[in-house]
Amino acid sequence: MALHAQVSRIYDLRETTTLDFIRAIRNVPADDKLELDASNVAGIYPDGAVSFAAAYQHFRDKGVNVSVGAQSADLQRTHVFEPMTIDRFVRYETHLTHNVWMYRSEEEAQKIADKFVEALVDQVRCENGVVDTFNWCLYEVMDNVFQHSGAEAGFVMMQLHKSTRQCVIAIGDSGGGIQRSLALSPHEGVDRSKVRDARSAIEYAVQQGVTSKGKLNQGNGLYGLARASEINGGRLRIVSGRGTWSNDPDSPGSNDLNRPLLDASDNHATLVDWRLHCAAPVRIEDALGGRTAGGSFLEAIEAPEGYHRVGVLEIEEALGSRAKGAEVRTRLNNYLVAGADMIVMDFSGVGVISSSFADEVLGKLAVELGELEFRRRVFVDSASPTNRGLIERAIALRIESGM
């Protein structure tokens, strides 16, 4: 029989919905099951979707008889109950955003992080340093699942808001939690007086150099994210166990002793909820106090001569689509903002391009940069006479219209 409890009907997916779900699980007798009615779900938020996915997977792994019945179309597309995995990714078909992704290794975490960076670069125009900061912070926090939580899997979801130029991302797991990780650490460098409650432990964890791994880890992951959020003016919220910490001065977080846990003994779970302002410049080097954070995303297209080369054939699937052309233009803009002084678009091996692609990418880019700046910084190489003619015509018409 199905036990219909507090979450028998889910209307949106927020973090509070996950808490209701955990409470409902506690009321399920050992020989009974809980079936969720998700047919009316409309609002889906990264923090709620990720925390719910982690909790649902945890209880399923523990043998709890819980299942989902009807689902709304929006919920099915988000893959909360059957998260996407990187081995199922198909370029130009799989939606990277608005999906819950599950990863079970550092390699899978890195691959998902790389794809998220691609989505950001293609879809949102970012100011100086934003892409590299996003890249560094994202992987560091995703990797924490394996370095500190003890969980077998992590869950992540990203939403991009193009009109407001914001990125919202949530990363969660069903592991031991920050307080337990620090309190049980065998390393002498951990200040035990600062982990007496869950919120204090989170506040301690976002300080520079704090780690449960001693000298094996630098302890800069959450610290770098917290500092980057502060510089960027974005919002960061971390929930672990019964504690909540936020960089929002109006809502700094608290301890809630009534907050239900997946398992009071071993599984306190952690959720990192981050809102990045892509219109506000931020450099991860500044967040880390001047320390270099590794390579820029420009390195992949840097030529030995010092300029940056973009192979158009690699994005051939986008050539016939104005919508995809807009993504290519956004990518080029992000390369320029990130410090590429000169971009060479290599048309080697490319067939005849569409007029819409030439206009959406190069025509509009010439207007945005101004013709003189465009001619100084953007070059077309190895284009056929036909393609070069289409490009020059698109640029001329765009500049003439001024829009």
C-alpha cells in the first residue's frame, strides 16, 4: 500500500520540500512504502532540486521503499529522480542547464564542470575574470564531495538567467556534513572549539586554510568561493547538518535543532547554493589573496604566436542556426573580455555558411565592438571567397543599420 504523507503532493521543489520529504520517510513503517505525487510541480529551484535528488537517492540506496508516481513535464525534464550522468551527454542535444546531474568520481566532476563552463561562455556575456572564477570555484566545491563528505556521489544543477546575466548553481551530497568532517578529523590543525555546532563549523570552514585533511589539502575551496562571492557581490549560502551560513548580512544563518537529518549518526548532508553576477568582474587570484589559481579558459585556444584561434569547423553544427550563432557571438565576446587581444576565426574545411550565421556572429559583433575595434581584434582566416563575401556583406549591412 502507498502511504500518503506530507509530501504526497509536491507543488514546487524548494529546500523546505526536501525537509518535508525526510519527515515523511520517518513515518513510513518498515513494511510499507511512500509514493510521491509530483504531478503538480511547477516551480523548480536548484537548491531544492539538488537537495531532494540527494535525499531521494540516499533513501533508495538504504533500501527504503520510496518511489515517484506521476510527475509534471517540468519535473521530468529536470531529472530530479533520475539525474543525468556525463556518459549520457550528447553535444547539441543534452541540456546542460536546468538539469540535475549526478557524479561519482573526480573525473566525472571535472567533465561536468567543463561542460558547465562551456554553457556559461556560450550563453551569458561575462565580465573580466568571471569565467575563470566560476571554473575554479565550481570544481573545487564539486570535488569536496570526495575529499571531505564521504559520500559516494555528488549532485549539481545550474540555471542561467540571460536577461539579468546571473548564474545560479547548487551542489549537494548526502555525506557526513561539515561539522562531522572537521570534528572527526585526526589532524591537530583543526580548532575543535570552532566546530561545537553546525553553523559555527560552516563559518570556520570558509576561512582560509581550514581543512579536515591536514597538510594533504590547502583548505582553499570554500574560502575561495566565499571570497569570490563577496568580491562579485553574489550570494552564497551553505547548509550542512542543522546549520546554515550565508554571506547575506540580512540573513547570516543559524542553527536549527529541529531540522531533520538524513541520518543523525552518519549522514548530515551538505548543500552549497551560489548566485554569481556575470556582469560584475571578479578574479579568482584576488579572492585567493594573489595566489594563482591555474590556467585561464583562454589557454585552450591560444596559438604559439600569442593570438587566439577559434576553429569554426568545430562548431559547424551551429552554422545554420541564428540562435546558435548568438551563442557563438557570446563566446567570442567572453574571449575578448577575458583578455584575448586578437581572435582569428579559422574557416578551414567549412562549407558555405548561412547569411543568418554571418550576421548573428560577425555582423552584430562588429556593431557591438565598433568597426575599427572589430577590424583590429577579429580576423577571418582560410575562408572561401563565397564565405568571405557573405561575411563582409553581413558586416556592411549591420553597420549600415546600426543595430
